[in-house]
Amino acid sequence: MRKARLYALTLAAIMAVSGAPVYGAAEETPNESIQESNAKEDETESEPEDEDTPSFEQDREENGVNSSADTVGQSTIKEDSETEEDEQTQEPTVPSTENPEDTDTPAEETKKEYTVKTEAELKNALTEAETVSQKEITIFVEQKITLAENTEIKVPEGKSLTIARKSGYTGILLEVKGTCSLKGGVVIDGAAANTKNAKESASVKVLSGGTLTIENAILKGNNNTEGNGGAIENEGTVQMSGGSISGNTAAAGAAIYNKGTLVLAGGSIENNKAAKGAVYVDTAAKETKVAGNVKISGNTKDGKTACNLSLAEGKSFVVAGNLTKDNAKIGVTYNGKVDEKGVTVYTKANDKIQIDAGTIISDDSKNYTITDGVMAAVIVPTSTPSPKPTSTPAQTDSYDATKEKSKNVIQGLVDSYKKGAKATFTVVGAGLDREPKTGDTAYVPIKWAVKQGNKSFGSGTLSVNSEGECKCTINMNGAVGDYTLVAYYELREWSDDTTSWEEAVAATSANAVDREATATKEFKIIATSVTKKSTPISKKKSSAASSSTKKSKNAKTADETPILPLAGLCAASVLAGGLVVTRRRKRENE
């Protein structure tokens, strides 16, 4: 009892004289502290150890906890749950055997789940997913989320991200009203959990005016057996350059049901099932384009009969870029009458497009063939064989450009330019690539303009060259930002005395809505990067660093009090205490 009081008086003297916290000295010289005091006496007087110190990691290792776990996270959990008594009994360097939490701390979880029902909650979950320690992120949607603003759904680096329906929910996951981009391998899983044989809505619906961009994503598992659009129902614009759409079912368009604008420039659409194809082009569709290494193959009507890109009667698609047999493959089904005369199922954006043999084929190749964009029925002779036609039947009717507005395009303009760069582009109009005859019509480009919202930042006139194209070069001197290049067309008609489309007169016989047309292309102007020269490190800084290193060798306590003076004070206090005890004993003996 007397020893405990003496020890307490000694510690109080040290603190009063030096002003240095005791825990600082214990942290710097743990071995000396153990040698100078008894473990039981330290339990009642010493300050608790800071949970973030290395000794926490030592305790975990000696108690069998996996040292590769997140020590910061574990430390926080333990600090909140320990009692004051547990903190007082913990030694800085000696593993505790009395606190069960040291051995029962759970290993770090690898999965993180969120449940959301609004656009704001979804964006908050995506933001938080970038910072959490878990690697497998799942966001469950419990009601339709309308994306009215610009939304980027991207997998955090080094993690996985899945967006799925909450158990029992079978509605639309994401409704795109603004713009949405899917990047980094995000998985959109349309399967409805715990709802056996559920008939879900499309996983993603793009409204008119909305834009969905698929750069790298996986859309799978939707079972929309009675509706249109298994993975995506499109009324706006869908652009796909990578990723995959697979394992979806629907009545029509198991992967994509298109009633708007669809551009497929990459990725794969495979192993989907619908009576009217994996990609269905509705009669209301505005435009459907294919290019690059896109694959629409291996899809069926019923698990057996091939049905990939399915066209409603009167619809066709545009090949906007080269298709090579090593990368691209597209199976085509036409939902209309096809006889030996044939029907056009695709056209080229221009004559320079190269399409390798076998990249575009008929889903029913036994009964139909596709040659130069025309699908024709295979005629089986019953008597004397007749020579098989080798070319498309000669055209007798006048060419009507209003039926092929999709050929009005802007080519050669890339997605972004550095400020001050030059951009060369070509404006192509429907009917300009043909040999004209009396009565033919064509959309003739007359001018261009660069816009940003409702503001115009430049314009110019266009003229058609001998190849039926309009080429122009502009300087990108605008401010950094997003712009739209707009090409304006006038519908003109070829007459007997016409020698060029430039002098052809306007086609007044056409409907007023068809007499003019436009084509647009979006691009960005980005800042020119500036490379900074590296500044050599001066010798003075090195000397300063060396001096700082030398100073750091003088050990100090937590509040910068030097250890040597503190040790001297400790020794003096011990001697003083010894003298007091000695005098008391002498007095008692006397």
C-alpha cells in the first residue's frame, strides 16, 4: 500500500516538474517502463494506449488475427466498443490475454451492399463505393430510378460493381431521361431475385431525348417474356462501342428494342432469345447504324432458330464503318415479304465502306441470300434451270431521297480537338452518290453552323463536288467546351436541263416537312496541355534535409520535451522518495 502511494507521488512530481505526458514517455521507452514498474501497479495508474499505435497490430498477430486485414478499420471498431477498464489494463507492448475482443475481431468484409430508390441515392452510393475498403459492390434498386441529369456509372478501380433488382421488385431499373454512360465493366443484372419465373420490365429504358452510352458494360439476365426490350427499350439514342448483352429474353428485342436511334460500333450481343430477334428495329425507329467490330450472332427465336438483327417491314440499317470478317458478324431477319426481286436490308454510308464477305448474312441462309444490301429469296427450279440473277434489277422509278434521310450524315469529325486545331469534315446527302436522272431527288447540303445550346459560334456555305460530297475545314478556336456541328440540307429535283445538283431547283412537289433536313455531330474542344520543366533540387535543400535528419536523432516526448532532462528528474524524484522513506523508518525505530 505504501509502495503504491509512493509511486503515485513520484509520478505526480514528474508531471508537475516536467509538464510531459506520461504516455509519451511510455511510448518512446516501453522496455524501461516495464523494468521500473510492476504490471499490476501499472494497471491502476498508467494512461490507456492510443489504439492507432503499432502495438495494436502486434496484439492482433499474437492472437491469431490475419495481419493483412485493414488495421485502421479494425482499430476504429475496437476503440468504440472497449470499456474504460479494458483500456486501462492494456499494455503498450505486452499482448493482452484478458480482453476477448482481441481474438473475436471479425476479418475484413469483402462485399458492400446498398439499397437505393432515387437518383440522388444512386449517385451517393456510387461516390461512396470509390472509397470503401470492400472490393465487391452491389447496388440494389427497389423502385424505378429516373436519371434526369448527366450520370456516369463507372466501376471503381480495383473493384467490381453490380446494379440489380431488390428482392421482389420486377420493374425498370434505370430510366434514362438525360444522359447516362456505362463504363469500366459495370454489370446490369436484370434478374429479379426471389421471384421465380418473374416477368420483368426492361432493365434500362431510354426515353425520347435521352442518351445511353455503353462503353464497357455487361447487361444480362432479364426475363421480360411478354414485353418488348429485355435489356434495353430505346425511344431516344443508344450508342454501344464495347461490352456485352447476353442471357436476356423478351417478345421482341431481347437485347435492344429500338424505336429511336441506335448505333452499334462494338461489343457483342449474343445468347439472347426473342421471337423477333435480339435487336429489333421497330417501324417507328429513326435510324440504326452498325460499324467496327460489332457482333450480333448466336441469338435465337426459340433456342434453336437463328434470329439476330430483326427488321420490321420497310426498315433497313446503315453500315457506317468497315466490317471485317475477323471481328464483325451480323445475322439479319426481315419481317416482311421477300421474293426473288429482293428487298433492301442495308445501305452503305458511302462508297468507301468495305464489307467483307460473311460479315452480314441471312439468319435463314437456306431460303434467303443477301448481296450488296439486298435480301432475295432463293428460287428452287422445278424444271429447266434459269440463270441466277447476278445483279439488282434495274431501277425504273425515280429515286426518292426522302425515304433515305439516314444517309444525311457528317463524316470525318472526331469526338474532341485541342483548342486551335483544324478539323476537316465531309457532309454527305442522300441521293448525291447516284447517277441522276429526270425526276430523281437528293438532299443537297447548303450550309453549316457550330452551336452550343441556342448560341451559334460560326457558319459557312457548302457546295457539292464532282463526287457528290461537300468538304470543309474549320479552325477550333472556340472556348473549351461541348459543341454541335449542324449541316443544313435542301431537297432538290433533277430535271432534263440540269447539269449539277448545285443548280438543281427545290423539289416543291414534296411535303413541306421533307423539303429541309439537318444532320448533326457533337464534338469537344479541350485545353492544350502544357508540360512543366522539372526544377533541379538545390544543394541547399539537401543540406537542410541532412540537418533536419541530424536534429531528429535527439529523441523527445510527445510534447517535444527532451528525454534526458526528464530522465534526470525521474532519478531525482526517486532519490527524494528514498530519503523520505529512510527518515520515517529511523523515526519509527527510535
